[in-house]
Amino acid sequence: MRRFQTASIPVVLTVFFLLAACAPGPQGTDGESQANDDTPHSGGTLVSAFAVDISGVNELIAPTTAVNDSVLFRIFLHLLEEQPDFTEHPPSFAPQLAHSYEWSEDHTVLTFHLREDVLWSDGAPVTAEDVRWTWQAQTHPEVAWEASYFKDNITDVEVVNPHTVRFHFHQVHPAQLLQANEGVILPKHAWSRKPFSEWRKSRNWFYENRVTNGPFEMESWKQDEEIVLTRNKSYFEEGVPYLDRAVFRIVPDQTSQISQLFSGDLDYITNVPPDDARIIRDNDELVLRDYWSIGFIFITWNNESPLFSDARVRRALTMAIDRQGIVDALWGEFARTTTSPIVDTVWAHNRDIQPWPYDPERAKHLLAEAGWTDTDGDGILDKGGRPFRFEILNHTGNRQREDATVIAQQQLREIGIEARPRLLDISAFHAAVLHGRYEAAVEGMTMATDLNLRYLFHSGQIGVSFNHARYRNPEVDRLIDRADRMKGLEEMAPYLMRIQEIIHEDQPLTFLWFSKRLNAHNRRVHGVQGNLLSQWFGLRYWWLAPPG
Amino acid sequence: MIGFVLRRVGGSLVLLFLVLTVTFFVIHLAPGDPADLLVDPRTPEENRDRLRRLWGLDRPLGEQYVRWLSAVAQGDWGTSFNYQEPVIDELAGALPNTLVLALGATLVAFGLGIPLGIVAARRHNQTADHALRVGSLLVYSLPTFWLGLMAILLFSYLLPILPASHMHSVGSDSLSAGRRFLDLLYHLTLPALILGAPLGASITRFVRNSLLELFGQDFLQTARAKGLSEVRVVWVHGLRNALVPVVQILGLQLPALLNGALVVEVVFSWPGLGRVVFNSLQARDYPMIMAATAFTGFLVVAGTLLADLVHAVADPRVRDD
């Protein structure tokens, strides 16, 4: 059943778009002329879609997903608003709940000065007490917030006066500002009535008792159906949001989302697959928005496996896989190869690194150097009687990674290596890679803007976090530890550059690609700022052309 | 008859218990657990362990099973890991939407299946019969997913007359009750048609075949000989007998209808039980999966029981066995 359905999707899409191309587009919009008018217009309802529903209104008991963040960051405020400007330098921060901040001399105390004109939706003022209580909730064991690790370095949050709050840190760290700013500020006066021990079984209570402070308020949430946000009329920024309402309909099927964009039922959709992006780009009624993501896809080699413990072998594997060919086949212009987990659209990318070429002959030579030759003439390399044969894991739900695996499998076969793809459900996949019960796996990761490479490459993270490659290099450990003692991200740069060089030589992972995020909207929608921090970034500045 | 019913109900309960026990162990023994699904790769193992403790997953499996069983015996199906609310509330919240869809689909299936079955039987071996046989086979064989997308293409895009998704229009909360109901019917049409069509196709074929068997039998010849009109012969005397297997089919199709609803709910963004179950499976939400399995198992058992009872009522030889 499933196989049949999957196989039928491209056929359905092709038929759909061939027919759609012959049909008239949505009526009543004069896209070009309106697109040129840059004066924002207030009012109207933007209708967009999510593939899955949100998990509630309380960030601390909801999993960290793009969908949850998309909604919660519109109805709750952070102390500061991180900006998507980290191409040339570390990200900057715009004032949000806090209008300013300052550091102590020794850089272990950070003082925020809060705006005095911010109100909760029930009229109560937002104060420093809310900030302190939010930190207590974030770090409470029974709340078990997924991202509580951000707060590990914070020893106390002190209320100086109702609009001044002080964060005390255990030690200097380059990402202190990000650590303090992580997580939206929650309403103490409304939500402290519910003991922390009951939070994990009270999702609906938080919705029913929602009190928010962002540019939008949540008018309603019908599970698996739609979320309706309305303009917060007492929001402190003059004249915004421009939209009266933003409706997020839950449309699980990607093809349905695209068909609804074409039919005009949806104004904005996100995560368009590359094949459909080309069709949308060629449609005059629609606008394709693309921007480089900071997520990247790679093959993890289990460095503890006798197959992959030699860096020469791992380099050979990288050279045996035509990464550019994979990108061309699967993404076209919407992706690029990368040489580093810090991709080339991020300020700290090491531009001196030259990618390993696609060179099967050199790969064979390196493998021979490491002792892998075909001694028994069966076409598969072997060493000490062991053939070079392994399983390469993928988890379900990602077609491009599966396709990439098949291409890599064929290319490895050409140099005498047999890789057998195996598909697991995501939970089983995670358990296998975390505990090292695998040989190779295709994975994806979004590097957070704190550029903390510890999770990927520090030996202390083996079996704990994302060092699934079980990579151990004392020099890398030392560089990561030293980088972690710097004041601010900028000071990490020399360490990050050197770590990228070592990783390039050692190839614990083979980096495949990083791609563009592809979003699309009709010409009614203006001011769209979707970027690599959020596909709904700055929704308060989006506006709709008036009808007619 | 009562003995027959009691035997069947008793057997069904044992079967249901076995299904639930096997399901419990299979889902728990599969590699990985719900805490592995936290998407933030940096979440330390310590946080995942906190959640495992909170969900009782740190206890030995045997103990988890006994705890679950004793809670269920007291009517407590637990708290959903994914929705963080009592399982029963979540299922009960989504069930009415699925029932609306299933009811609509059943009406479509019978409303189309019975008349078309009669037409096919009356026009035996004529063009209409051939067309209906091929057509019903086609509808029955095509994946619901594909049928749904084609229906959206045709009715929502090329001839934009029906909505492609959801139960209500944007802003329907402000409508009067009557208009809101019409809005619901408007949104129900396409999904009910797509969910009901395969069942309708099988009903068409069953009605046709049953009627063809009956047409040659003596009691219908007698009815004709008495001078009854052909309409009365077919609709009253023929159809009543032909419907017995059809009702049996409905009993057996009841769970299939709800399984089909899962696909239809995804294609048409219909917020029902299928979506909740689908999300729960993806999230390894054990309490939810167990409750949903119990519910589906109950439907299978109840549907089969219904089919058996109908059969027993219609055919005394069955209950005498």
C-alpha cells in the first residue's frame, strides 16, 4: 500500500501541474502593479499552512519544532530578537522586551533593562519577576524543558527592580547572550497557579489560560484544523502588525498544500520541494522565496568500527562519492555541496578549505594504502579476510536522503565497496546512532547560531549528544574547550577555523549538501521576510494588498 | 441464540485482550522510545531520562504492563505523551469528526451502491452492466490517496465548486448554526465521496451478484407469476434478500472505513481520529497507540460479531451449530 502511494506521488503531481498550467489562475489580483506598491496596507487575513499542528502554547512542554516556534514566537516575546545577519559577522540582537543590556566588568553578570510599556494580554505589566520565574520554570526538573541545557551556565536570575533583571553566569562563554535570551518570557501571574509537577499533563490548561505579550494574540486553536492569530492592539510598536489575522491551517499533505496555493485557498506555504519550486517560479501569479538554510546533510561513519577507524579510508569514501553529482540530480540550483558543518553562508566558514575532489582512482589508491584490496577477486575490497561491506542507515520520511544513499551506494560499488541501505523509523534510527549500534548513517543537522561544535565533535559527547560518529581527536577536544572560554562569538573565530581544517583532514563525516528553504506565496502578500531563523520572521511587518 | 451470542462475545473479548497484550509488548520492544524522538539533537540524555521517568518508561517492562493493565481495568487509559492530556479526552475529541466523515461515506456508499447494483443486475450482460463492473473494479482498486488528489484537481481547481480541505471555511465561526451546518456539508462532500466510493463499489458488486442469484429462484418467479410489478419484485422481494450479505459486508467494512478515513483525513486535512492515531504512531505515544488499538480492535470484533449475528438471524443453520 505504502509503496504504491509513494510511487504514485510524482505521477499525481505531474498530472496536476500539467492540468493546472492549462487552467486560469486565481481571479481578481493584479500581481505586478500591486507588487510594485511598497506602502504597507493594514487589514486582511493571511491564510497559510502547516503540515503538522502545534503542540500547545507553553514552549517549555512543547517539543522544539519549527512549527511551535513559528506560532509561539509571534505571541510571546524574547528579551531580544536575534537577527538573521550572521553571514558576515555573529548575529546581532534587536531590542524586544528589553530595550538595552550591559555586561559586568568580568563578563559574568548581564543586566537587562526592560521596556515599561509592555502588557500581558490581560492588562498586567510584564516585569522582571516574569523573567526570573520563566528561568525557574525552564530549569525545573519536572518541567523537563528540552532546551534546558541553554541555562546550564546561568546560576541565578536576580530581580533588581520591576524593570531591571540581572543574569549571573557560572563562567564566561562565547554564547552567554544566546543562553540568556533562549526561550520566550512566560506570564508568572497567570501560569504559576499550576504547579510545575502538573505541567506535563496540562497542555489544554495553558491554552485555556493563555496570557500573551507578543504582536499577535491567539484567538483560537482547533486541534489538527487551524490556529487563528489576531493583531494585539496594545502591542508597543506603532502601527503593527499590519495583518488583522493570520490563520494557519493544518494541511498534512504537501501536494494538497501546493494545490491549495494554486487554487488561492492558501496565501503562503513553506518547504516546497525543489521540483514544485520550479513550477511555482514559472507561474506569474505566484512568488517563490528562497534562502540558504544553515542545515546540512551528511554521512556519518562510525569511527569506532574497524571499517572506518582509519582517516585515509574516510577520505577515500568522500572522494568516491560524487557529491556535486548528487546535488545536481536531487536539487539542481537549490543546493550546494559543503566542506564543513559551518556552511559558506555563515560568517565563520573557513574559506581556505578546498573540497575533496570526486576522484575514484585516488580513493582506490588511499584504500590500498590502508590495506584494503581485492585479494579474492570477488569485486569487493577486503582486509584480513573481512570484506568491505556495511549497512548505511536512513530514517523514514526523507526521500532525498534515500535517493542520495542509492546514488552513493552505486558509486561505492564501483570502487569495490558494498553499502546496503537500510531504512528505520526515526526513534529506532536515533537509538542506533546514539549508542553506536550502526556502521554508517545519513543524517541532517542545523547548526545553531552559537556555532557550538562540541555537540558534533567533542569526545565527551559520544553516547550523550550528537557525536554519533564517535569521533575522538584530543586536539579538537582541546580547541573546543578553549573556544568555549572566549567572550563572545567573534573571539571563537581562530579556533573554529582550525577545527574545520582538522575535520576536513579527518573526515569523520562526509558532508553532502546544504540546501535552500523554498517558500511560496501569491501576489497578495507583501513584506515577506522569511529567512533562515524562521519562515515567519517579522510577521508583524507582512501585509496584504487591498482587494480589487 | 443467547448461548451463541455469549460464546461469540466471550471469544471476542479474549481475542481483544490477546491483541492488546501483543501490541503492548511489540511497541515497547521495538528499538528506540518516545524520548529518542526529541528533535533537538543537543538535548542531553539527562533530559530524555527525566521524561522517561515521568512516563514510567524507566521501569521493567513487565511492571509497566501490569500497571497499564490495572489502570485500564479501572477505566484509566493514561496520559498521552504527545498531547499531554488524558488519552480518552483526545480520542473523544477527535471521534465525532471521524464519525461525521464515516456517516457521510456510508450514505454515499449505500446511496450509490444499491441503485447501481440493481441497475447492473437488471441490465445483466448489457453495456451498463459491463461499464458498472469495470467502473466499480477500478474505483475499488485505485488508491484512495490518488482518487482524493484527482477529486481535488477536478472539483477544487479545474471546476472550483467544492473545497479541497478542512471541515469549515476560514471565519466560519461567525456564521449562524444553519449556515455553519451547510458549510460543513459543503466541506464534507468530497471526502465522503472519496471514502465512500470504494465501499459503494463493493456494495454495487454484491447487490448485483446477489440479485442475479435470486432472479432465477422460485419465490421471485412466484412473485412475478402473481402479477406483481417488476419494480416491486426487485425492490421488495429481491432486494430484501440481497441485502443480507450487504449488511454482513458493512459489519466487516466498518474498521476498513475507519482505516480509509486515516488516508482521507490526511489528504483532505480533516481533523479526525485518523490524524490523531497517525500522529501518535509517529510520536511513539504508547498510551495513545494502545487506546487506539483497543478501539480499532473493538470495532473489528463488533463488526464481525454483527456480521455473524445477521448471518445467524438470516440462516438458522448457523446458530444451531
